[in-house]
Amino acid sequence: MKALVYNGPGKKAVEDRPKPELQAAGDAIVKIVKTTICGTDLHILKGDVATCTPGRILGHEGAGVIESVGAGVTAFRPGDRVLISCISSCGKCEYCRRGMYSHCTTGGWILGNEIDGTQAEYVRIPHADTSLYLIPEGADEEALVMLSDILPTGFECGVLNGKVAPGSTVAIVGAGPVGLAVLLTAQFYSPAEIIMIDLDDNRLEAARRFGATRTINSGEGRAAETVKALTGGQGVDAAIEAVGLPATFQLCQDIVAPGGVIANVGVHGKPVSLHMETLWPANIAITTRLVDTVSTPMLLKTVQAKKIDPKLLITHRFRLDRILEAYETFGHAASTGALKMIIEA
């Protein structure tokens, strides 16, 4: 089968790989129909993710059709259309029982990281009963691919961890796909202001279409002053970091109001500074989280009820044999306008 393979920092290639086989009773083999590229895949290619070693098939998102299941799988059968969760969970260990699927002792974020992933024609899914979701009849597979990762990531790591509430003020630093997913799901809670901050005017325009009440281009270096001016000098109740850079984490520290929350969503490949000398008396909280996907069933219902349209995030479509071109497009989003793309296997 064809697959996109990570061959070390800065190196990737489309290769022929053996089709995966069942290895455990709880496994399922899924024929990929649609997948996508995540910003985390770009972090892997930069060498930021030490657990992902050369030779790994990338990808942790997608939808497909079950081809075969192990003897222990009871919730699915061959022919079922399924959404693949970016997080694999056994459902039984201590962390899974606490809803922390990302820390499952035999799962977690392993797809496209510690085991071969979804940017291929087929993928093996461990713990299939608790790591796949049946796609409802008539549902749009492209829209649901956004529920593999970015929508639950934005919601859980940004909105829930940021304690977004009715009437609150929210700033989202980073208008990439995950930042826009935060924007879409933050509106569940009717905040008074959602301020989107980014360097890219095209992405800021998308943010306005998606519901941002204010947008700020941070390229002039005055974003913190502008946020303070918009909030009567106080700052925001929730400063949500959706990039993963020292500068963007610093900006969140500069704009959070007393009693507010800095919710980190971005993947950081370098250390950041924490300015406790100014933050210690401010009663703030700082949260971190790897998505657990506990919200996926709720988000599925929300999408089916047309309360949210994740398909808005899709800007490009490619076939699997053009995935290198897709990576190039995604990696140069400032010039291509790329947000999320659908890769059809």
C-alpha cells in the first residue's frame, strides 16, 4: 500500500509499505477513505516529537471502512463506516477511567507517533471498540474528519481548560486550524468578546467569518496594548495559546486579566519563559492538556444537528498520491491560504 513516511527531521516520502495485519484481539484494520494533515505532523517533521522515530507512517486523523476486526472487537464489524480518534484508549486502565484517554497506559496519542498512522491506504487501530466511532447514516465524512483531532482539541484544551463562560472575554492567539476550532466551539458558551490574534490577514478574515468579534494582526508588535485597550485595561478572562511558540505564550501572559486563565493548546518544541515576577499576585491559572477526545460523542451530535459546521475549515483537497504536494501547500499556509485539507485515499 502507499503511505507517507517520516524519515527523520525534514525528510518524508511516499513509500510502498505492507498492508497492516491484526496483531491483537482488540484490533481493527480500517481502509482509509479520507484523512488530513495536522500541525503536529509539521512539528514531527521539524524533529520536535522525540517519540516519533524515522520510518513511521504519519497521520492520526481520518475516516474509513472497517475491513477486518480481531476476535475481541464487539462494537464494530467489517463494512462499518467509522471515524478514527486521534487518541487510542483501552477504556479500562486508571487513566481511561478518569477520562484521561490521552494517558491510556496502552494507548494515548500513538497513531502516527509510536505506531503507524492514517496517511496511508490502510491503518491498524488498537482498542477499536473504544477508539473508533460509527459514522451516522448520511453524515458528511469530510466534516467528520475534523472531529478526529482539531475540534475536540480546540474544545477540550482551549474552551474547557480556558473556562470560557457566558459574558467572558476570550483571546485566541493563533488563527490556524486549531485556533479556529477553538473559535467555533467557544461560541457554545456565548462569550461577550472573542478576539483572534495572528500574523496572517487571510486567517484573520476567516476568523471574522467564523464568529470572531475582533481581530488583531500581531505583526506590528502592539497586540498586547490593543487587547488591553479593548478590555478597559484589564486583559482577557481566557488567553488561549494555539501556536506553540515562546512569543505566543509570552503574549498570553501579557494579556491575561487578574483571575483569568492561560490555556495552552499549542505544541511546544522549545522552552518558554514563565514570568512569575509579574504573574504571582494576579490569581491566574495556567492549564495544559493533550486532547482526550472525551467530547467526541457530543461533538458528533452537534455536527449532526447542524449547530456547528467543521467543513468550514477545509480549504484544499488532494488524492493520497499527491500528499507531498499537500504537505507543501499546508506548510506554506501564509501564501496558499491553507487551513485544513482532505486527503482522499
